[in-house]
Amino acid sequence: MDIDLNALDKAELLQLKSDVEKALKTIDARRKAEAKRAAEQAAREFGFSLDEVYTASAAKGSKGAPKYANPDDPSQTWTGRGRKPNWVISALESGKTMEELAL
């Protein structure tokens, strides 16, 4: 696009400036809308809606509900998966059972 800026008068230059500023403000919104449409189309090709894809992604990161709590500090919890926290190890060494730690 070649525009001979020297051939434009002041009013035309100001109008061009205004048009350019408007276009710059809306370009991100337009690009986001294009990206959303493309993502929706890709999800449809796999038989899902975009909301279903986002919901599945969010649920995957879930750590699970806590099953055990520290009797001395109930804010400390454990799901029962992974390495045992130190408070579980200490409670078991002191004679408590996992059933006593269960929520």
C-alpha cells in the first residue's frame, strides 16, 4: 500500500491518522476473535465444543479431594496419593493408624 503523504492536505492526514489509530485499537480484538473461531472449528473437527475442551483441561489438573488430615493441625491434609507428608509419618510412628487420620 503506497500512500503519497505529501499529496494529502492537513485534514486528510488527520483523518488518516484517526483511521490508523482506530485500526490499531481493534486489531487485537479482531485477532482474538479469529483465534477463537479457529479453536472452535478445531474442537468441532474432533466432535467437541470449545467449552468441553476447556472443562476437560481444567479437570485434568485436579489433585483430588483430601482423605486425611493432621489431628494436630487440620489445615494440613493429604489425598493419600504420592509421598506421605512428614506429619503422616510422625503420626504413624507415634502409634496412630491411617483410619484415625481419615477425614
